[in-house]
Amino acid sequence: MRVADVEARSTALDSTRSFCVSAPAGSGKTELLIQRFLALLATVERPEQVLAITFTRKAAAEMRGRIMQALADAQQDVLCAGEHARVTRALACEALAMDGKNDWQLLSNINRLNVKTIDSFCAGLTRQMPVLSRFGGQASATDDPEEMYYEAVRELFSVLDSNRPAAEDLAALLLHFDNNWDRLQALLVAMLARRDQWREYIGIAHTPEESERYLQKVVRQLVVDLLSPLSARLSIYEPELFELLCYQARNLGIPAPATFPAADPSGLAHWRQLLTLLLTKSGGWRSRVDKSMGFPAGKGRADEYRERLTALIVELRELEGLHELLLDSSYLPDTDPDNQSWQLLIHLSRVLPLLAANLLLVFQSRGLVDHSQVALSALDALGDDEQPTELALRLDYTFEHILVDEFQDTAINQYELIRRLTRGWREHNEQSGNRLRTLFIVGDGMQSIYGFRDANVSLFLQARNHGFNGLQLEYLQLTSNFRSSTAVVDWVNDTFSSAFPEQDDVARGQVSFSKAQAVNAGGVEAAVALHAFRGERATQAEAEFIADAVRNALTEDPEASVAVLARTRSQLPPILEVLRKQQLDYAAQDIESLRDSPVIADLLILVRVLVNRFDRLAWLSLLRAPWCGLELQDLLLIGSYGDSPGEQPIARALADKPLRASLSDDGQSRLAWTDQCMQWAEQQRDRLSLREWIEELWVRLCGPGVVARERGLADAERFFQLLEQADSVGVGLDIHWLLNKLDKLYADPGDNNARVQVMTLHKAKGLEFDCVIIPDLARRSRPDSRDLMLWDEHSTSQGQRQFLLAVDDHSKKESPSLYNYLRQERKRKTLMENTRLLYVGATRAVSRLIMTAIPGYDEAKERYREPGELSLLATIWPVFEQQMIEHVCDDMSAVENTAALPGLVRTARPPVVTMEALEAPEVNRGQVPRFADNMIDRAAGTAVHRLLEALAQIDPLPTKCDKQQRSLADFVLRSLGLHGTVLTEAGSRVMEAVDATLADQEYGRWILSSDHAQSACELRLSTADDSGTAHDIVVDRTFVDCGTGVRWVIDYKTSRPADDQPLTEFLAQEAASYAEQLQGYRHALTSFGEEPIEIALYFAAIGCFHRL
Amino acid sequence: MSADELPVIRGGSSLIENQSQCPFRAFARHRLHVSAPGELTAALSPAERGSLLHEALYLLWGQLEDSEGLHKLTVEEEQQLCSAVSAEALTTLDSDRRRAVGAACVALETQRLTSLLGEWLAVERSREAEFRVTQREHSQQVTLGPLTVKLQVDRIDTLADERQVIIDYKSSLSKVTDWLGERPRRPQLLLYGLAAESHPSALAFAQVRTRDCQFVGLGETEFATGVASDIPKATRGRAEAADWEQLNTLWGEHLQRLADEFLAGQADVDPLGPDTCTWCGLQSLCRVNHPVEVDA
């Protein structure tokens, strides 16, 4: 084993210096963080003085766990192997020594390890400073703030009918967006969700004039920043260009520039003119020079100028990077105040502060905030640079060392937070000389993939280059890869070194590639395989290929883990379908939306019917759903019932006897059961909790029986939990609320221990698998949609951060405008992030990496088309094209005849309900209290049942009741309202009866034994009797005796013979009165299995077993 | 279908359109009489805004009558007219709805309509051939075997040679490929053509959309830009028609077949394309998203 970066790794543990560590995939970053954390622990007075900030809760938990593990192992002196482990051990021992010396008791007090996510750290800060953070009191953060954003926007819209100045601005914006309130609403909601991006510039604290001046300044700066390098690049061609420019102007009859255009906004118009000389409309180098652009053909001078321009273009083409500079400049916008898009921006800058203020009011009225607000408040709590708050000063004393993980995915707020926490550290270090404070940030620019969540890799580069508040960070680059085999590492090095930009660029958020060195030598044959599919059934063939690859990987190595990593969820369904068909068990983390689960769709039908009993669609869907499954013929009779069928409630049709009689026999019997269940639901309306109500209705309808996939039951459980939540927050049965919640949830992932994992590339960050499959690389991310608003935060070359915002001005794609400039900029960032995303995916692989794609194919030219530039494939296309294995899949005959038409899925046979039973629904459904004959008897009976139930779970069975049973009996009796002497008497009766049962060696103990198969206590069942009436029954005890193979159904009784009654007479009497009931139980249990069924009564009080 | 059921069937041209897009949808809507639940919108719904636009255009051509009426307007007069008909169109909005959406929304919608009409009139002004608007919101019916379909034609223009062109206002993106194939996506105009007393010389969508106003159509006369008369070229690969006459015959057959299928009870869940289900709303009934699972 060779570790190339050994020196960097040991340097990183120096507790007196601050570092920025670049840690590529598989470089053992977490281990390094832990080692440094341990090293720092050994230098501080209190463990809390070392603060580590992670990206996710999971990462925080893992880090805390591993630190504890290292300390515990050191404590117990567990054997450790390997160089790494020895380093960790030594550091842990030092930390332990410090622990012992200062009596920290870390091992029993894990919370003293200050490892937090940024969110929890911020929440902690705001709790310490409720007033400064402007929460006033305790507001809790919610994960689901969208509804509050909507409320804030609705508030804003209500301004329209007022005379407030913002009304005019809002009206102008609405009119610009075609008076489409929904669109603007959605847009503003999105703006609120990301207000941490703009509030600093257009926030509440700014007047519209300030905002306008700010934006003006930034745009001017931008123009200068972009034109200057271009101007410098062209300087030697200036005279020639100037001459050609003047020639063109004269021919076109437009004003010629007096001098070569300056690199600032004043020269912009001429620069644009200059661009038309060199580039075509679509942005390519100009190859034809003609009259329309001011260069007519003609002998002499005309031709001479045409040739001069052509020659110049040929020369300029050779200059590297010039084309890009020219293209960038073509979008540069004017800051002309009369310009329409500029006006829009001004309107927006007047509306946004009001919107943000509305949101604060909403937060206040609900006592809830979103995570951004917590972060913003945390910043407020620390105060700005001129006025650090007391909290800031106190914290300054609290933290001596800060470690931050995953810094490449930092957003501006987090960056700012770190900056404020480390104010004055440089000065402190310069003055004190000992007890130096250090900052340690770890990240990998190549793995920055959260741009869509405003993570900004520039911040990482900037921190690396400039440090914080003058506190410089030493740069360390890790290069070893402990994860992947040499074959994989080499391939990744070769492929991605050409896919990444050549140089880092802070302003652009551009990261270059650095090669890794594999620690694990060797690797399997053909470790990396690229496959291209084409032809009519390419999609199907690709999915099947992936299933084969999964199976191969599993058989090749029985321990192997396999992952299918897709860019988006929507790419996965065809693959999952094949995996299911081939019975390859997988776990799909957050892939399948809960709302799309068939079980949920069916449950929603129930909810809709219950919410609105006149909803024809819901009712007919109910009758078509699997539990009922009416044929279309029958459905038609019901749907077209009445004179104006569209206005008839379905329930009225169902109540019409002749109509019912006209249905098919099958339809009649199916409908009968569903109808009875719905009547039950109607009777129980508002009498049960939502969950009980709907879950029981679903069970009655045989809902669980028609769930196609096992995991469907787990999905249903999630749904019922939502109903509980609906009850607890008091929204009741609200479809929109439910749909909203469902949209944010995912179907049950399935077996978490499955060896095949299916997830998105983003989700896979930080994980590793033996075999990684990345499918469907040629798919474009999403159509290049036109967002209504764009913004961008970037750093200038001097490291100054700037913010830009533009509203869609409806301009053509290629025309110069701020919107188009930002659009272009965003596209560039997306392209670079695509490369990084694919890099993240490829580096998850330990030994095998498979990538597949369906690239476009030009039949006429017989070659593959260049993949769409927004596809992942585009990032590595040259390599892919060269190495790919082609699969041509035109053979349609191989396609199974998958008639995609949904057939009728339904339950085999619903329980039979006769019409008579329907007509005479059980009277007295209400919960009328009945007269209790003998309260003590009844209460004691209940308690005995509970105790016997509890005892049947205990193995081995006690010989007598102990304290535990006594207290349970006491609890049951008290909760039934008994007290005083009555309680004592009932209690002793219960004990007597239970003790008698436990003493009954032959039967009592046999009944309660844990050795039986399929045993159950107090089993609740619903059953229909011969007349078709539904009954709810509870079977006290049932089991299959393993010796005889007989299923026993036993009913407990606590009655006892009267003093002078012979036992036989008593038993006969009791048997007669319970025979029918127990026959019903027997009937109910026939469907449980093939075993012969025996029924019996057990008289607990006298320990007597009586078989019927 | 029984004779009793036939008179109850409602739905005009949407019946044929639904049958074409997905037979089950036609079955559900027109025979089971179900409709999808409406969506909640922040202010005026797209449907409301569509009918406001129709109303305004109806009023507008009531005033202008013909191309001459349009061309003699000055810029100011046109502006005033657009503004007046827009305001009048808004008065057709139910008073409850007016209150619900608020005065500001109504005012903005009037403004938007005014400028949209202005944009649209620029397209009408660019038509070279003279025309008279001879029918507006014209009620008609067409018989397809036992089935009678009631229609409301947005507008019929009569050209100088007395030939007629049928126009349908649309605020969504429209294309003539929606008329082609055995199952045309939007057969509405084809039905109008079938119902017309004399054979129309062109069918066209008037796509009235902000920043994207244009005619889109087919016919034997190119009465406006965007109306194509090269039938073989326009239908290539999607229909076998050498000229306008043949195309119309073909359409007649397609429409009759769709009507027959509807009457015969053809109710397969068979959506025309991947987007067909997006705005349907009946998925809970047709269960298209939940086909039979293999490992049941």
C-alpha cells in the first residue's frame, strides 16, 4: 500500500495552523476530520471549544459516533491494525488523557462533543439570543414552510385593491406576466424560499432608490469586467478592427465610433456592432461576409475589405478563449433607465421588501419559521462587523477551533456565519502567540453539486485563496483514493481531466480537475464499461441490460453491493419495472412518490367520497376500484341513472331497487358489500378518529387484500399516520392538505438491507458501492425552460461578492439583456455542475462502473449525433463515443406483447351480503349505555381477559400471579371506574381466577402456552353471517396445537356455577347459550387455513375446560 | 348504445375530441356523466379568461364587420375600440366572481385584453384579401349516423369570391398536425367544416396569445399568413391526401368512425399520447397509472 499524500495528512493534524483541505472522492476525509478533532481535543480546556459543522444530520451523527468509538477503543485498548488506525489511536489516547485530567467524562457524555449541522447550530444561537435574533419567544422551525409563503403572497396581492405605492408596482408586474396571478404567485413563493440570496441587497433595510443604484453599479461593473479582458485580448488588432468597423458603419448608414470603443458601458453599442463583424447570429465564427452586414461584393475596394475581414476572422479564430469572451459580451445589457426590463426590475425591487415583511408577519402569527429564517436570525444575533453583539463576543470566547465539512456546498449564509464567528481571530493569534485559534475547512470543488440549492463553489475557492478576515488558510491537497480500484481511478483520471475546465475561476465558479492516486492496486477486468443503445426498443433493452448487469454483479460476488444511480427520479420507472419482473430485490430511497402508489390512489378515492358524498367521479371510482370492481356495463347503468344523470348523486342510484336488480348478478353481489361498508362509514361519521374511521372502512372493504405489493401496506400505514396528523393539527379531512403532504413523501423504499440500492446521484454523495450503474446518460435534464426571474451571485476577480437579478423581459434568446446574460451564465454553471455530478457518480464505484446511454443516431449519416449539451453524456462524449459497446435493438418481435391497457384489477370475491340484510340495517347503532347488572362481575371479567392476554405473551409462564399481574389488574379495574371496597373485592376475584387458570396444569397452562403456532389473543375480525349481516367479533384465544395440528378457538368465561348447582348442569347451560356465537367464530376462522377447527369454552374462575 | 340513452348524450364537439384522445374519457364524460374536479386558481381561471377573450372578439367584430371596417380605423380609434369591447366583455363576468377576484384583477384583465386585441388586430390587418365576418358564435349541428353533435362556431369569414373560411379562436399553442392522423387531437374545426352548408375553403385556428398571435390553418386558399395550401406537404407522413377535397373526405371518414366507435361502446383506456392524461383528471376512474402488476 502506498499513500502518496502522507505528508499532507500529518500536516493537517497540526493544531496550531489553519487549513483548507481539498479532499477528493474516496480520500478518507471523514477519518481525517476525526483525527484532527481528536488532536484539537487534546489542546483545549473544555471539549465544547472545538466546533465541527457538517452538511447533514446523518453526517453529524456519524462523526460523533466515530469519535466516541475511537475514544472507547482507546479506553479499552482494543487491538488496532493499519497506519491510519494507529494514528487515530495515538490521538485518541492524548484526548483521553486530557479528558481524565479535566474530568470531562466524554465517554458518558456524548453531547459535550460539539458536532452540529449548520441548521442546528443556528437554532442554538437564536435560542441563546431570543431578542437580538428578533424571534421574540420561541419560534420553532418547520420543514414545510411553503404554505406560509403562499399566505405572505396572498397578503401582498391584497395590496392591489389599496392605494399603497406598492400596488402600482405589483400591477405593472402582473400586467407584464399577462395578468397570470398563479404564475406570479408561484414565482414570488420561489423568491421567498430563496430570500437569503437577495435580502441583503433588496431586503427590507433598503429603499428602492438604494436598490436601484446598487443594481446599476453592479451592471456597470459587470460590463467593465467582461469587456476589459476582451479589449486587452484584441489590443493588437485594434487599428484593423477600428477601420473595418468604420467601413461597415458607413455602408450601413449608422454612426461610426470616433475611436475604438472603450471597455465600459459607453462603448457597448459599438462593441455589439463589432461582434456582428466577427460572429453570426447563432454565435458561431462568421465564415461568410456579405452585403447585409455592410460588406458588399465589388471589384477593388469592396473586395479588398471583404478579404481583410475574412483574413482577420481566420486569425482571431486561432486565439484560445477569445470566442468565449466574445460570446459573453454579446449578452451584456444596457442600464438605460427607460429600458423596459430595467423598469421591471425597479418594480420588483419595490415589491420584494414588502413581501419579505409580510412573511415575517406570517411567521409571527403562527409562531413558526423556516430554516432560512433561523439562519438569518443567527446572523443577526451575531451582529455586523461594526456592532458585534454580546453573543458574538461571548461565542468568541467559547470557540477556539472550528472545523467545517463539505465546504464546496456552502451557501452564502453559511459562509457569512463562519466569517462572523472568526472575526478577530487573526488579531488574537498575532497577539497571544499561544492558544492559537484555528479554522479547518474541508471540501472538494469537484464534488460541488448543490447549485440548485444555491450552494456556491466560488465561496470555497474564495475561502481557499483569501481566508476569513485576514486569517489565511494553508492549502492542502489530498490525492490518495482509498475507495476505488486502480482500474476505476485511472479511468476517472483520464476521462475527467479533459471534461473539467483547465483552471479554477472564482468569478465563474469554475473548478479544475486534480488527479487521484489509487491505494488499492489492481481491479477486475473491464472495470469500467460504457454501453450505447439504439433502435426502437432501446429503452427496454437498456433496462434489461441493467437488470442483467445487476444480477451478474450479485452472482460474481455474493457480498457485493450494487447501486443504480440516476440523475432524476423520472429515469427510473422502466428500470424498476424490469427489476421487479425479474424478482431482483431492491431498495429505492426516495424514488417513488407516495402519491403514485396504487394503494394511496385508492385510499384517496375513499377520502373524496367521504368528503363529498355528491362527488360522482369519486363514487364511480370507488365502484371501479379493486375492492368492488364493477364491470363497465354495470357502471354505465349506475352512471346514466335518472333524467339528467350528470346531476344525480350516485348514492341515489344505488338506493333504487329496480336499478340494483338490473345489474349483473356478479355486480349485485359486489356492490352489496361495498354499499354496506359505505353505510357503516356514514353511520360512524364524526364518531371515530379520522384514522380509525378510514382505516377500518378500508379493512372492511378488503382494501389490504387487494394490495399488489407487500410494501403497499407500509404506504397505507404512512397515509393513516397522515390522517392522525390531520386530526392533531385540526385540519380535518382536507383533500388539498393531504395531497400537499403526499407530494412531499415517498413510497416505502422496501428492504433496507437489500443489496441493490436505487437512488439519485445526489443522494449517493458520500456513499460507496462495489458496482455502480449510471443509466440513461443521454437524457437532458429538463427542457430549457424560461424562468420568470433569474438571479446570480458571483464574486468579482477581486473577491467581492455581487448580486444580479433580472425579470424575463420576453426578449429573444440572443438579444442583449440582463435576463439573457444571466440565462447564459446559469447555463454555463449548469454545464459545469453536470460534469461534477457525473464525477460524483463515477467515484462511488469500488471495483466496477457501468454507464449506459441512448444517444441519438442519424440513420442517414450512419453515425451518432452529438448529445444535447445539457445531458450528462455531453460531458464525457468523446471518451464515451470511443469506448462504447454498441447495442442495436430494432427487433420489435422480441418485445413481449405488453398491452399497456389497464385491465380490471379486483378482489376475487367480496363477502356475500343479501339484499334483506341491507334493507334492515341493525337498529340501535348508537352508543346507548346499557344497564349494568353487576358491575363487579363485568369489571372482573374484563380484567381477567386482559391478564390472560398478557400472560399468553410470557414465556415461561409463571406459576402464580406476581406483582406485575397484580398492578395490571388494579390498573384495569380502576380505569373501569372501580374504587374502595368494590375495587378490593374485584381485585381478589381476578387474582383468584387467574391463579386458578395458572394452576390448571392440563388445560389452563396449555391454553396460555407460548409453544403454539399461529396463536393470537383478543383477535379482532369482521365477518358476515348467513343472513349477510356484518359482525365484528373478538376471539379471546386461538392457536394451532403443534402436536395435533388442530386449530383451537377458545372463549374465556369468568362465570361460575351457583353454590348448589352441579357442574355438568352449569356447563350444559353455558354451552347452550354460547354455542351459536362460537359457531360464528368457527366460521370466521375457516379462512385462516386448512386445519380442523375445535371450539371450546374455558371457565377461568374454576379452571375448567369445556369442549363444544 | 340503447335508444333511451341517445337523447341524454351531451357534449358537442368535445365528445368526438374525447373519443379521439382516449375512448375511455369519452365514455366516462358523456355516458357516465362525470367531470373532473376544477382546479383552484388565484384569480381568474384559464377557462374564464378564454371565454372573456371570445366575448371581446365577438363584440369587436360586431363593430368592425369587415376588413374595410378595420382598415379605416385610426390608431387611436382602434385603441379606443379595443378598450371599449374589453371593458364590455368583462361585464359578462358573474358579479360574484367579480367580487371574488377583486376590482384590481378586473382592471388588469381589461388592460391585458385591450393590448392583446391590439396585437391580434395587427395580424388581421396584415391579411391581404378582403373579408367580411359573416358569422359569429354561430350555432350549428352535424349528424354522424345516429349521433347529432351540436356545435358553436366562433367565426366564419366570407372572402371576396364568396368562399367561406372557418375560424376558431384559441389562446393555447395550436398546430395543424392536431387535425391529422386517424385520431386527430383537436377535431373541433373539422367538425365545423363538416357541418358547414357549403364546403369551406379553409379552416384555421386564430391563435390569440400575447407575443405569439397568428393564424394557423389549412385550406385551398391562403387567406392569411400561416394558412397553408400545399396539402401534400402539410400532411406528409400523417395523412394520405393529394388535395383539399381528399383531405376533407378523409376527415369525414375519421370523424364518422370515431362517432361509430363511441356509439358501439368502445371504451378502452387508450390515451393518444403521453400528454393526453395531463389535464384529464379522471385517472382515479380509468386507473391508467395502475396497470396490473406482475407479482400480485
